[in-house]
Amino acid sequence: YDASASTTAYRGDPGTLVVLPIQMIGAPSDTAWLRDGLAEIIASEVTHAPDIRVVPRPRVASALRAHGHDGTGVVPLQQGLQVARELRVDRLITGSLRHVGGRFTLSAHIVDVASGGVEREVVVTGERRAQLLDAVGDLCRRLTESLTPTPSRESAAAAIRGIATPTRSEPAYRAYTDALRYEARSG
């Protein structure tokens, strides 16, 4: 993908971003909901960063459908960048959850939409599924810190420390993200 050809005049709205669905690699079938669920959790948490505006997931889902994405499978970076440019954002977050044996690795990339280049990669790991929501919280804190300009990091860190995960229950998060996915599809 040659990002330079289409980015010479592109300027997204400062402080805006899109969170794409998370790629699931080797995940148990009962965790398929995390594809959209993790994206929703990340989008919800990074909104705590000063001056960051996240495009709502229903709007992202609609834009992806307009580009032929059926709501399943991986969103190729090129397609994600096209959607992000249409939505006039300046960054996007994409990532993956990889399961190998009893371990998992959750990674996220902050991508500059104008250049298509990765600004930052954040990776967290764990050994048990029970640690997954804690790992997601850690990932979100690190992403939020990365999205915050250096002078504002102290105030952002204070705000982030004040964030309480609304639940530690995986079934509750699943029900919440299922409802959000339903809303995104039906409007």
C-alpha cells in the first residue's frame, strides 16, 4: 500500500481517532465476541485522554460496511485508512489478540492516518484468560498515555488513575458489546 500517493493533502481533525475491530488469532470460539468487544472497550477508555475524540463504533461499522466489510474477519489496514480518511480522523487504532496455549498477547498500534505509519505499538501479555480484562485495562492506560501530548501527560495520568473498570465480569462485558454490535448493525 502506497500511503504517500493519497496523503499529500490529507489532514484529519486533530485529536480524532477510529478504533478498528481487533484481529483474533488462535482464539477459542467462545471469545469471538472480543473482536468487537475489545475495540469497544479501547474506544471507551481512550476517550478519557484530554483532547481525544473517538468516532462512535456505530458510525465506524457503517463506514466499514460502505466499503464492503461484512462485519467479520480482519479489516485490512488499507481499508481502515480509507474509512479513517472519510471520517476525517488523524489516527486509528488497530490490534490483535493472539492465543497460544494458555497464554495470550494483546497488541495495539496507533497509526497516523495521513502517512499510514505506525506511531506506537503497545503490547501486553498474560497467562490465564482471567487476566484478560486486567491486561485490557493496562493496554488502555498505555494507549491513552501515548495519545496525550507530553505537557498534558501528568494531568492525563491523574485522570487515567481515576478510571475504574465498570465490571470485572467477562459475561457482563460480552453482553454490553453484543448490544453495541446490534445497535451498530441496526442503527
